[in-house]
Amino acid sequence: MPDLSQIVAWIALGFTAGMALTLAAQMLNGQINTRRLLWGRHRNGDLYFSPERVQLLAFTLWVAFSYLKQAAQSSSSLPAVSPITLALLGGSHSYYLGAKAFAMLSKK
């Protein structure tokens, strides 16, 4: 008989898989719009390819998948997130927000 921690781990894995499947299904049938996900809009309404969105998405996904990989390898508890990873993630988000603020405040 599995112990309580294994049961909780399977429930958490099932919940996460269910959420991932729901998101994937909604993206595929158009309920979640991903068109122009990596594009921004200038104040005048013109679209532009946004490198800051690309780096934010790539870094966030990398951190999330590496954390999930660590969590899958550890059966007893959730892994700790290193301060360096948190600082880099905060820097990535700060870069995105700074570029967004600059685009909003600059005169076009």
C-alpha cells in the first residue's frame, strides 16, 4: 500500500497533467488566443516583434520545466529554488517591464 506522500504526489501530478491538457485543448480549439503572442503594440497601434516577450517566455518556461524536473526526481519534498534562479527570474521580468514602460513613455 502506498504511503500518504506518494498518494499526494500522484494527486498533484494528476492535477498538473489535467491542467496542462485543458490548456492545450483550449489553445488548439481557439478558446485561448495565442495569435501574436510574441508581438507588442506601439502607442500608435503599430505591431512590432517583441524580443523582450521572447526572452521572458523562454526563461520562465526554462525555470518552470527545470523545477518540475527536480520535483519529479525528489519523492520526499518540493525542491528549494536557489536565490540565483529567483534573481535571474526577477531580472528577466524587470527587463520585460522596463522595456514595456520605456515603449509606453517614449514619444513616438
